[in-house]
Amino acid sequence: MLLPCMRELQRPSRRRPLWTACSDSSIDPRAGVRSWFSAATRLPEVRDNRHRHRPTLDLRMCMDETESTPGDMLLPQAWQQDLADARFERQSIGVSRADVARVHRPGQADAFLKSEVIDAFSELGDEIARLRWLQAQGQPAPTVMATAEEAGRRWLLMSALPGRDLATSVDLPPQQVLAVLADALRGLHALPVAACPFDQRLASRLHAAQARVEAGVVDADDFDDERLGQSAQQVFVELCASRPAHEDRVVCHGDACLPNLMVADGRFSGFIDCGRLGVADRYQDLALAARSLVHNFGDTRWVAPLFQRYGVIADERRLAFYRLLDEFF
């Protein structure tokens, strides 16, 4: 049997964006948004690791009604004047630690604002570097408009890609969704490995997983059903024991679930949530892509066509290993 069982595949990505729009009546859009916002290079890069300036503009982004904590944040000092006329719409992004808002500007294209506390497990800096690299390779991805570091947080302002993510494109039939998914991954995986500066090979990922276990940041309560009740240390031992003997290395997205690929007018329009992009086994992407298909469509019947479209025979052991690896992230 080439395909993993449905129970194993049905786990959604922990980091999958669930775009939920809501409005905050306390933030009213005003006319005359500054023209610099349409140019990606005009907002200054800000690095203030000394934390001398406390931002004063309160960015109140409404939360999805299922959230239990307020979403108030403070914008970087250098951005406040230019963003004063924007309206912010909080986005729900699963268990990702980053705060995300869609930025609405009258008469201007929407953008996305992303912010994260800077610590040993921050990923936003990785995403910034990878977005820039992806665009340099001719791959569709959000444009980095501006970045900042202030008051212990890192900030990213980026363009919004056209269309919707594959998970919420309900007008697309499964055959078209898997075709877009397979073709986009095949195109990304065809990039030259030697040109990619980001290491996501197994040695690196296992080291990162071990660091997360030792720091106590792995959520054992979120393990797949067959591992519930086990500790992160126990599952890490299982992970190391099942490590594949070889890696078929390509440039991988790193979290290739349906919500991280955008589609407009039925065509692929770009990758988002790219903080884990790098050189890795192609099954890093294929395992999470297959699992995401099952989660979104409710059964395994679209997994075989995914692999047929992509052009490989499914390796069940490697699929299982990379799903297991994802338990730690």
C-alpha cells in the first residue's frame, strides 16, 4: 500500500492560516493615505535593539470571536506617521506565534503586517530573508515592503498576493486544487539547490527539534492521536529511530499545506508563510501537502492523483517520518 492511512493523514498544519476578517470600529479609515505606501522601498528599515523608543501609536486589531485575549499592539515609532490613516484587520493564524493584520488603505492595494517577539525560536527574520530570495529566483511571493526591530519585536510589512489560499478557494474542484498544488511544488523543487542559502536538511531540523524539546516548547497535548500521552522526549526518540537513510534534496517550502499557496482566477499566484523554506528532502513538502489535502477534503482519494501529477511514487515511510517531524514545530 503506497498511501498512509487516513487517520495519520488527517492532521492539519499547525501553522495554517485561517483568514478570518473582522472590523474594529475604533479604527476608521481616513482619506489621503500617503502615496509612499504603493512603493515597496520607501518605508525606512528600522533596527532599534536598544529599545530606547517606546512606540506610542496603538494598533488595535480585532480578534476573531473565538480568541480570549486582546490583540492590541504598538507600531514601530518610525512607521506611525505613514500608517496613521490605515485600518487594520486582525487575522487568525492557528498556533503561529506571530501577530498578523491585513492593512487596508483607501485607494491603495492591501498589505499584510506581521509581528513577532524576538527570541530563540523566532521565525519572522527567516521569513523576511526567504521572501527576498524567492523573488530573486522569479518565484511568486509577497514583496517585502519594510522591516523593523523595536521594543523586543520584529516587524514585517509585505504586499498582499492576489486571490485566495487553496484551502478557502471553495469554488475550485479537488482536481484543480491538487493540480495547482503539485505544479507549484514541482516548480519550486526545480530551483537549483546550490543557489539556495537556507539549510533545512535533516541534521539541521533534528537539531532544531531537539532544542525545542529541551526548551519545553513542544506541545505534547497537540500530538497525533496515536502519540497522545507520550512525552516530547519519547516522541523525539521515535523520530530519531525512524530517520530515513537518505535525503532527496530540493528547495522546499517547508510548510506546504493548502493555506500557504495562493490562487487567483484558478492559477497559482504565490507562496506565503515561507519562514521554513530551504534545502530539504522533497518529502518535507509532499508529506504535509498530502496531509493537507486529506484534512481539507475529508478522505485520502485525492492523494494518489497528487503524486501522479507531481511525478513520483509515494513513499509511505518517508511520508510518515516527515509528518512525525512536524510534531515538533
